Amino acid sequence: MATIKEYLTTDHRKCDELFASMEHKASQSLSDAKEMVKEFVYETDRHFQLEERVMFEEFEQKTGMTQGPTQMMRHEHSQMRALMKDLLDAIDKNNNDKFFGTSETLMILMQQHNMKEEQMLYPMAEQHLSAQSDRIVEMMDSLVVE
Amino acid sequence: MELQGLSTDQAPPLSVPIRFFTTAPLFGIIAGFIIFFTDSSILMNRYSVESIVITHLLTIGFLGFIMLGSLTQMLPVLAGAKIPKPQSISMTSYTLLIVGSLSMVFGLLNDNDTLTTIAFLGLGSGFLLILTSIMLGIKTVKHFNATVKGMAISVGFAFSIVVMGMYMLYGYMSNDISSAHFIIANIHSVWAIFGFAGILIISVSFQVLPMFYVAPKFKPFCKNRVVYIISTGLMLWLFFNIYFDEYAFLAKIWLALFFLAFATTVWIKFNKRKRPVSDVTVWYWRSASVFLMLGVFLWITDEYFKHEYIVMVAILIGGGFILSVMIGMLYKIIPFLVWFHLNAMGYMSIPTTVEMIDKKLSKIQFLLFLVSLIGFIFSFYYSEFLKPSALFFIISMIILEYNIIQPIWFYIQKKKTKPDFDMSMFK
């Protein structure tokens, strides 16, 4: 079974792929890209939930750190959720400039966020949660999105 | 356990990198004016005072400032490095470097020993202060990746070139230019271009190309080996250059091969990037890749022309490659930093990063810069090209300054208003 780091990193790449396909489609026709934007938003939000409702919870419980790195990651998730809402608004209003302006900002924010998680938080999580790794990955895999 | 780097509190205040970024084009403008008022035959000689002054306005003032600004920003955010007292150290070294660079320019141009002494002290202390603090920051990094390792090596080269630069400035101060001066000058310039700037750009591109353009990641061989191979090549080149000059050519080929490979890789990665969006920063990366290929090729063939084209090599690699990458980075980083800091302070209704800089103006700036570089190259054959090229260069630098100040001006104005959300709970 994949480790926590491998599981979540693979999920990052999946979101990256969806992001790129969504932008590609939008560059051809903004209105035709609506379904792909929705799919990207859904999958990215699902990823945030995997972390917030499972991994972060376990990490906080184990380390006792609730105001540390997970808090900051939650904050960046909320920043990205706001940008994803703007993406959907831009699609509804057929505003090309707004869409690509927002997607560019979201992409940079998302990439630097992923980098921090993959290079710092996930290795820390593995260090503390290695014994429960399989259980946590299973929980994430079976999570029902809210 | 280390937590640094995950919090925006760890990022240095916006003023730290921005101070360096916004000053860089001003040095470019001064360099442009000196080129404008200098005869092309003087600039053909790499050791003329004017050539030295122009080179250092661009390498210290433009490239150095942007690289230092980027290091102070990227190390804490992406690697969790704790740079000691970032605000006061960056402000002190910034002031010392400004005073040092300008004193060097006017000291050398007017043969004024007092100003050259001030330059020696200002540049020496300014560089050593900030480079030491960056090194101390790197020492605190727990999870080293290829980028941070590359940054550490490039800072090592920066230390060496600063010491060599101080030695040469001392020669001007004491009017004692030794025979070693020209050997050291050669090592100083090759290590500055390929050791400091080259390695830094290569290692930062490992992160930046996948991050900003969703380009394919670099292969583990590139990330884990190339920087060491280039560093070894530079050491070998140094050794041959001092003891067996006739073999220095071999080390040059070694270096050239890896930089050519890097230039090609950048081009291919942009072709394979998953984001279809193209902007002026993509143009800058692509032109940087072409200029690097041409520059490295000429650097090798220049051996057969008794270094007749070394100034052209400097324009192609220094201007076409390094300057292009730096300008492209400024266009990406500054709007993002402004957005990131404002958003973290609770300002939600702000323009996106793309809307902060006028797209049309940035394209005009790019074209003027490109035309000026091509013009400088043709000035070797047609000296009447020099002045219009210098003018294009000056205008491109003025537009660049205007473009990068726009987001900062917006930041200053926005900060005077009340944020949409109170973010104090996150502090």
C-alpha cells in the first residue's frame, strides 16, 4: 500500500493534470470548459478534505500541534477555495480575462502549496504516523466527500 | 522538529525582496546611458574602464540585486531556511551595495582613489554580510532538495567571486595592477557567469519551470548530478587555466556541453508544458534558451579567434540569457508576492496576478529589450547601431521599472484600506 506521502503526492499530480486539461479546454472555448472546471474544483476540494478531515486530524492528535503547519495549510486551502469559486464565476460570466487571471494566480498558489506539503509536511507526517500509515491511507481512500 | 517555512510568518516582509527588485532596473538605466555616451571601439575591449563599469552595473546592480532578492525570498518560503534578521541585514547590505556600486562606477570612470576605496569597502562588506546570512539560513534547512543544494553551491561561488573582485578593486585603489590581475579577472568572470548565475538559474529552474508553467519535472540525473558536474568543470577549468593553459579548452567544452544541454532542456520543457497559456515570461525563457545556446557556442569557437568575440559572448550570455531569465522572473514573482501578502492580510477583493501588470506594456518592454540586444551584437560590425540600441535598452529598462512598480503601488494603496477579513487569528 502507498505511504501517506505517496498517496497524497499522487493526488496532487492528478489535480495538476486536471488543472492543465481545464485550462487547455478553456483556451479553446470558455463555455465548453465548464464541466472540466467543475471536475477540477471537485477533485481539488476532495483532496483538501482528505487532508483536513483525515491526515491533518491524525497529525494534530499525534503531535498535539493544532496551531502549527496544518493550520497554515488549512488557511491556504481556504485561499484556494476562494479562487476556485472565482473561476466558476468567471465561467458563468464568460469573462476570459478574469478566468485566466484567476487560473494563473491559483496555479502559482497551488504549486507552492504542494511544494511545501510534499517537501515538509508529508515527510513530517510520515515520521510521526508511520505506524498508522495503512489505516490512514485506507481512511482517505474511502472518504465520502461533503 | 522543524516547522519553519510552512507559515507566511516565515516569509520575509515584502520590503526585503522588493527593495532589491525595484532598484535593479535603475542600474540598467545608468548602464544604458554609459553605453550611449561611449565609443563602440572602447567597448570592444573587455578590460577598458567603461566596459568594466557597464558590466558591473549590470552584473552587480541588475543581476546581483535580483538574485539576492530572490534568495532572501525563496529560501525561507520554499526550503524553510531561517535567514537571521532578514530585514535589518538586507537593508544594511542593500545600502552598502548601492554606495559600493555607484562609488565603483564613478571611482573607476574618474580614476578617483577615494571613491574606489569606498567601493572596495561597500561592496566587500555588503556582499559578505548578505551572503553570510544566506549561508547561515541555508545551514538551518532540514530537508535539502536539489534547488537548495544548488543555491548553496552558487552562494559558495559568489563568495569566491566577491573575494576576487575585492582583490582587483584593491589593485585599482593602490594603482598596482599585478600580472595575476588578468588571470583573476578571467576566473572572476567565468565563475560569476557559470558558477554563481548559471548554477543558481539551473537549480531554481528545477522548481520554477514545473511550478509556474506545469512543465515536466527535471530527471533525477539533472537534479542530482548536473550542478556537481558543472562545479567540477569550473574547478578543472580554474586548475588548467592557472597551470596548463593549453588544456583549459577541454574544461570549457565540459562546461559548454552541460549549458547547451540545459538550454535545450529548457526549450523542450516549454514545448512539453501542460499549460497552454503563453505570456511574456515564456518569451523571456525561450529567448534566454536561444541566447544561451548561441553564447556558449561562441564562447567555444572564440578560442580560435584569440578571444576577439569575448564581449559578444558576454552580451549573449550575460544579457541574452541571464538578464532575460531575471526579467522574466520579476514579471512572475512580484505580482504573486503582492497578491500573496495582501491575501494573507485578509484583502480578498484584489486583482489577480495577471491583472497587476499591463500585458501590452510588458510585451513592448520585451521587444525593446530584444531589439537592443540584437543591436548591441550588430554594433560590432556597424558601430552606428550602438546608440539607438542603447536608447532602446534604456527605454526597455524604464518600462520594466514602471511595470514592476505598478503592483507595488497597488499594494501600498491597498494596505491603507481596511482588509475584508480580520486575519489576526492566524498570527
